[in-house]
Amino acid sequence: MKLFILYQTDSWKSKASRVCFGVFDTRAKAIDSAKWQELYNHYSEVVVLEVTLNLFEEV
């Protein structure tokens, strides 16, 4: 099963600046939530990472 983690980050998309905003079952729901919460602006970007459930790996 695939899950999608929604992060807001700086415009350089550095891992140190990531803030998690949720876990979703589809990419479309994650993007819709980011738009609804107005996470896109001039100073930040949104990153949606796809991960596999029950798989040990670095995110």
C-alpha cells in the first residue's frame, strides 16, 4: 500500500526545513489539502513523498 506524506518546506526544498502536514492515501488528496490550507506561497514549497507501508527505509 502506498501512502503520501505532505511537507511544507523552504524554496530550496532542504530537508532541514520540512514541516509535516499530513499523511494521505492518494497524491490528489495531499495536493488538494495543501491548496485548501494555502501552503503554497512565495517563500515556501510543498513536497509530497510517496512511501510504501510496512517498509523500513529512510524518508
